[in-house]
Amino acid sequence: MSELVLVTGVGPGTGKAIVECFAGKGYTVAMLARSEQRLNDIAKSTPNTHSFVCDVADASRLTEVLAEIRDSLGSPKIVIHNAVGAERGTYLEVDAERMRVAFEINTMALLSLAKQLIPDMEANGGGALIATGNTSAYRGKARFAGFAPTKAAQRILLESIAREAGPNGVHVAYVAIDAVIDLAWTREAFPNREDDFFCQPADIANEVLRIAEQPRSAWSFESVIRPYAEVW
């Protein structure tokens, strides 16, 4: 069997594109998402993919699914944490419980993935753990008070993991996306924007693949990507 990639948060945009990108390169892909129908649809059209219904905010369910994956497919060589939870608004507006759920998805699920899967990577000679994020991890804009702290914690946790797991042969990296991703709902939200305003999911997926396959002599911890016309 080919090397196994695990992808969380397989939605209709970036997650689906990552699955298709890695499967197209010959990897076997374990897909995690809350929607069984979406996973089944992707599995029908994309060979070498396997569906696992999971809300990564549910720590016990995530542990069960990771055990199922190891039993049925083996230990993942590459893990991509693409699941994201968001609670936006100013500090006066955010709902504290929804922010806690976002923290569970963005940060605590990442910790669970690392604790349960990196030891196998180290024992098997190496691997990669990559999280997709965004520039909210670096700055706290007013209306991102419920989201930016969860992404900042995610990035800092990942850096701590990288400093320990990297010397043991596991490439840990953060791919930050400073963009509006091209999806049906974002097209509706920005109806007057030109095509080059949007970041294409397939292009994001190619960057994740590039990072995952970097040679050991030149690993990146962080990659920040944006459309060429994005103001930053």
C-alpha cells in the first residue's frame, strides 16, 4: 500500500482539494469530516481515499477514529490538520462557548493528532504534521477577537511541537492563507470581485504538498500564501 495521508476538515473547498492533490500523487488518503455524504461523494470520484466521519472537537471520537485508521490502513506518514472552527466578532460580541469549540477544533485537536500519531512517525523513520491556518494567527483585528486567539494558539503549539519532533525526523509546518478562498459562498459574499481576488483551493493544496515533500536539508516551518493582488 502507498504511504498514508490523513486530512481533517475535508470540506468542499481546501480540504477536498488537498485530498485530490495527494491522491493524485499516489498517496492513500484517510479523510475526516462531519458530513458522511460529502465524504462518500469525494470517495466515489477520487481513488485511494477512505472516509471517516468525525467531529474533531469531540476528543473521544477523534481518538476512536485514529485507532480505526491505524487498524485498517496503518499509521499515517503525513497528517494535515485542515479542520477549522471560527467565532468572529468583537470581544463584546463573541459567544464564549462557540469560541471554546473553535479552540477545541483548531488547537486541542491538533494536540491530540500530534500526541497520538507523531510517535509512530518517529518510530517509522519520519513523517510530517502540517496545519493550514491564516494570518489571524499573527494579528488580532477587532472583529476577530473570538478567532485569532485560537489560531495564534494553534501556531504556537505547532512551533513547540516542531522544535521537539523535528530533530526526530518529523517535519512540522504551518501554512497560513491570507486570502478569501474561492468557494460558492465567498463568491456570493463578494459578487463584484474579480477572479484574481480569490485564492484557489487547488493552489493551496499544491503548496501543502510542496511543504510535505520538502527535503530534510531545507524544511520550512512557516509558509504564508496570498493572491498576488491581496493587500497586506
